[in-house]
Amino acid sequence: MVVRRAKIVCTIGPATASAVGIRGLINAGMDVARLNFSHGNHEGHQRVANLVRSESAALGKPVAVLQDLCGPKIRTGSGSPTAIQTGDHVALIEGDQGGGEAIAIGYVGLADDLRPGDCVQLDDGRVRLRVAEVAGGRVNCVVEQGETLRDRMGVNLPSRRVRLSALTDKDRVDLAFGITMGVDYVALSFVKTADDIRQLRDAYRELGQQPPPVIAKIETPEAVENLEEIMRATDAVMVARGDLGVELNPEQVPIIQREIIGVARLHQRPVIVATEMLQSMVESTRPTRAEAGDVATAVFQGADAVMLSAETASGRFPHEACAMMERIINVAETSKFYAPQPSEPGSSIQEAIAHSACAVAREVDARVIVAFTLSGSTPRLISKARPGVPILAFSPAGDALRRLALYWGVVPRHLQVFSNVDALVGAVTAHLREQEIVSAGDRYVMAYGAPVGQRAPTNTIRVVDVG
């Protein structure tokens, strides 16, 4: 049984927000559908989530829905100059309406928080301004890199002085709506400390709900500095290279990416590498060689998933981009250079069982590792142990199956609850034989919690000889 280990996250947008578009992405390899709440409205996101659910059910492949919250994204207002040139002098003013040489910035306290010498960047760093003077509520700047301007461009201020919470009022409204949608993951933007993660969980509890698994987006210098504490507080992380590349020098981003993946491995957290992975496929049917190398590098470094953004949201060739991503992953994972690094087991019984299952599978030459789970935690731990054989995770719970879609090397499969071990083994063996995953004489390793059928932590490993 050959399984693609690294998973694919696809952003859904105008190019794919239809039954045909989503079905095409699932067939091309999508495991997780990302809904970007920086754009669109609730009605549109609900419609897309419904389509993801229906199409994945029709195709028999669990697909997770990821709600990506907007966070404190600062944007320009309207009425700004249409273009500025390098060497020009412009002013930044607080508000939504600019005019003349003044660019409006939607951030309260703009003049209070900027200092001479600060760098202000617009449109993901395509426009760069240097603060020369702050006077009378105006921030006078020299243009270091000019470009055509438009309304509602993203603004990057020096992040250490930005006094906005990672969880905005808009985010609170959106996460409440996400509860009604039944999202499988929620991603928090512009995380700086572990307190931001705790604030998000508290917001769910205030609504009387248990939060879905949280993905911390690492995209600020402060997040990099506080990486260990964030990793302990979150369920997964995303290497959000777009804003990282604006906040930090571009040459630092590959180093930080490798650091984040390494720390995630130590803490047994799934990690997604994102932003411009196959950017040229927004307009082209083929990626550049450098982009193909970028995806392969993330796979070699141990990423659990790689993500497509504009490529599948607004690109001309969304299905081709997803299929190309899958091809690159498959070739990288079957090359002689692919050597997945397992995480070290912690002190819990579940972690010891997960690593032991991988060791036993290796010793007895098992075809697959099977995990029976109600919550999804055991397959995650087995995944981080990076076994050399596929992981089949059986569960009767639809929400657990969808969450499993993000985990490296895990193939989610539905299976009813059984009241005794022999019935469970019989059902699993029958499924594996029917799917031609095992045949007579083969072995597989099963990890499960005893007594079966209850929410007991995984505490048992069994080697099954297929008769």
C-alpha cells in the first residue's frame, strides 16, 4: 500500500467555490479545505463548507474544514495617491479617508506608535516607507520603494508596537459562526505569545463550547521568539511565510521554517508550511523549478502538510496546481533522500504505545499500522513517530475522521463501534483484505484502548497474523 504521507491544504476561493471545483480538488489530492475569513461573508463560507462535506462524502474521502481567522490585519483606506515613486514624500494619517499625498491607515493610535526611523510596508512589502517625522497626528515618510497603490492594501507596522489583540471583535463573531458550521480546525493569525492561544480558547468557553484544534500561525518576530511556549499551548502550527517575509529579512525565512518544523517535531505538533509554494501556477500550468524545490524541501524537512493559497483560491489552474503539489510530494517521498525524523516519545502511556507500535511494526515486518480511535489522539502520536508503513485510523466519529485528514501518513477510515476485541479485529481484517491492503500470511499491528468501545486511552498493541 503506497500512501502520500504529507497532506495538502487548499484555500477555497472564487476559482473553486463550486461543487465541480471542490470535487476536482479532492480528486487532485486535497486533504484540508481552508476558508480564509479575511475575505468573503458568512453565507459564502457556509455554502463552501456544505459543498466540502457533501463532495467528500460522495467521494468517500474525509476532508477537514479549516477556518482561518483574519486577525488584526491593518489596511489602507480610500482616497490615497494612485502611485508613489522612490524618493517621494508622503504622509500617513489615521482613518479611512486619505487625500492628496496622504495615505489613510486604519489603525487607532498610528502617530503615537510610530517613531522616526521605523519602516512601514504596504502590500506585502511591495511598498516600503521610512518614517522621517511624526508631528500633529501625521507620520511623514520617505518612499524607499514605490509602486502603484490601491485601496484596502495590507499594512505592516513594526509589530512590537502594534497594540492590537490577536483575537479581534470580527474574529469573535467569525468563530461563533464557525461553531455553527462545525469547522474541524481554527487558525489564529498574528500570534505573538501563548496568551493569544489561551484567549482564543477562553472565547469558545464563554460561548459554552469546546474549541476545535487550534493552529497557531507563526508570522511575527515575537512568535518566533516565543516559539516554545506557543508550541506547548497550541494543537498545530502554520509557517505563514508571507508576513514572516515582510516582518523579517527574506533570507531569514528558510532558517525560521526549519526551526519551526524542528520544534514542532519535539512537541509532537503537526506543522503546515504555507505561502507562495506554487505561486507561478496562479497564471501558468507549470511551476518554476525553484517552486518545485520549495515544496520538496518542506517535505524533506518533515512538514506534515503543505498549503496552496491563491493557486487554488483565485488561480487559473487550481486543479492542476493541487495535482502538481501531489506529484512533487510523491516523488520526494519515494526518493532515496527521504528520511523522516521521528519525534521523541514523552512520558505518557499513549506516547509510549504509539512509538512502540512503530517499533513492533518494523520488527515483525507489518504491512500497516492500524489505530482504532474515538478522539484521534493516538493516530496523531503514531504519525509523529514517523513509521515506515501507512497508518490506517479507524473511527466511528465523523469529526475525528475529518481531523485525521491533516495528520502525516494517516488514512482515515470509518468503522462502527465494537463491544469486544475479537469482533474489532475481525472487522478490521475483513476491510484490509477487501481493499487488498493485506493478504494471507501478512501481518499488521493494531493499537487500541481496552476495553474497546469506550473513550479509554490507547493502552494495547496487538500483532495480527492474516490467515
